[in-house]
Amino acid sequence: ALHGAGRYDEALAALPKARETGYPNGAQLSFRAARAWARKGDANKAFEYLTAVVTGGWTNDAALTVDDLKPLAGDPRFPVVVEGVRRNARPC
């Protein structure tokens, strides 16, 4: 709700609280953080969290097409993330 309202700083502040209270999907939290950082215009922070998404086993490559991440699509790091997520989805 906070992210959708454009309240990215508040959304980012809520993510550690979700992790502390036992939110079961760490990769999902990292993905949400990446989206918020991308919206705030901080590509380096967004890619920090996208790397965590890959490391965390994220398999939803379709999610990488959300509008929030479009500003990152031209960055040479983005195809690396996409490939990592696809590799997670189809490891064999």
C-alpha cells in the first residue's frame, strides 16, 4: 500500500519490520526493496537488492517487467539479473 501510494521511504522502512516479524519470503522483500529504490532513482541500491533476489532463489522472471524496474532495463546489470532469475526457475 505504501509503495503504491508513492511513499517509498516508508515502504523501505517497513520491510525490515516485516522480516523481523517472520515474513516467510526474504526474496519477495528484497524484490519490493529493489522496486522502491528503482522508483527513488537509486539504481545501485536497486541492483543490490536485485542481486539478493537472485541469491534468494527468486524464480518469477515475469515480475522483472513491472513498471518500477523499467528505468533499470538499459543498465548492463539488468540482463545479468534476468538470467539469474531464469536460471533459478529452470536450473536444469
